[in-house]
Amino acid sequence: MKSFRTSLLSIVAILALGLGMLSAMPTARAQDSEFPVNIRFLNAMTAVGAIDVYINGDQEDQRMAVGLEYGVVSDVYQGTAPVTAVIVKQNVNNGFDRYLYQIVVPTEAGKDYLVIVSDLLIIPTEMDLSATDGDQARVRAVNAAAQSPALDFYVSRASEGTVLGDLSPVVTDIRFGQATDAGEVPAGSYDVTATATGTDTVAVQSNGLAMDAGQSYTLVVIGTPGSTDHPLTIIPVGVATSAE
């Protein structure tokens, strides 16, 4: 009973801290222009329609992404360091707000973030935009599909037509809400396949993904296995890296 009470008090304290930080948060325009916090949002929610995303408050002038559709990546917006408050509402007009999420995301000055709004979680990921080596692209993957099994990822050159059985997974056992480490690959066109971990059962596949030199890609798996409306899909989000 003591451990339960301690855990409960910890949760209450965290919630109180989050609400206090939200009320004291400056608006999104209070921003260091030399070292901005850049944030993009991806709507991966299969259970609702379009969403609205607010930064550092819930007033009209703090609503940044408006009517962000499923599977779409927003424009880039500016957050604040050391944290950015994010509120997500359903994009409806029925006389009252329909809150979906209200969280505080740790953010660092001069960094770029992709915040994925999924069915059960908000998944914030920092994008590595440091310069790539030569003719290289940087790539990582995120499993943002709530009902997806853990995934193994396979990558091959599109022009080579390699059979899945001849490949070894690049990364394994990526569960919902998890992101892989980032790695660099030569620029080109790639086939990306994700299977249920430890099996050859293909969960999702995307062929001919272009990966250009000097770009950092986050490959986000969204959707629901077996769904016709929202099948499992890989959404590539590419952002230019910095110059040397």
C-alpha cells in the first residue's frame, strides 16, 4: 500500500508540474531567433479526423497546425526551450473543444523535432540534422502504429530487386512508440520492408523510396493492420541537414 501511495503522489506531482509549466509558458513567438526550436507534427491518429495543434497555450493565436489530416506532416513551427507545451484538439466545430492530448515536450534550443500524434501516444523524436558524410542520406524509423506488432526492418537497393529471404534485418523488435537509431546510407532509391519480429510475415512495405544526399529521413509506420481505410503505411519525412 505504501508503494502505491508513493506512486500516486508522484503522478499527482508530475501532473501539477505540467499544468504549472503550461500556465507559465511563453507564447510560441517568444523565441531565440539564433537558435530556434523547430517542430513539425505528423497526424497518425486513425480514430479521429483532422486535428488542430496548439503550442504553449490554447488560445486562437497559439493554434499552429489547423485541420491537419491523417498521414500529413505539418509545416515547421517554432517552440521554446527548455520545454514546449503541446495541445491537440479534434478539428470540429460543434460549440466546444474536444481535447485529445495535453503534454509538455522537452526541447532544446537549436534542435529540430518531429512530433507524431498517434492513437495512444504523442511520440516526440529529435531529428539529427548534422551534416552527412559525402553522398549520404541519414535514415531512421519509428513505429507509430498502435496495433502493429513489433517490427523488423529490411532495406535494399530498389534497382537490385533483392528477395526478402536473402536479406538480414537492419534493426529488430521495434515496438509501438519506439524509434530506431539513425544511420547513413548512400543516396539512392530503396525498398523498405517491415515484418512482424522474428517472422517473414510482411507487415508493411514501401518500394522505391528516394533518399537524397544531405537529407535526414524519418520513416514513420502508421495505420492499422488489416484495415482498408488506414492500412499500415510508411510515411517518409525528409529534412535537409546542415552544411559542413
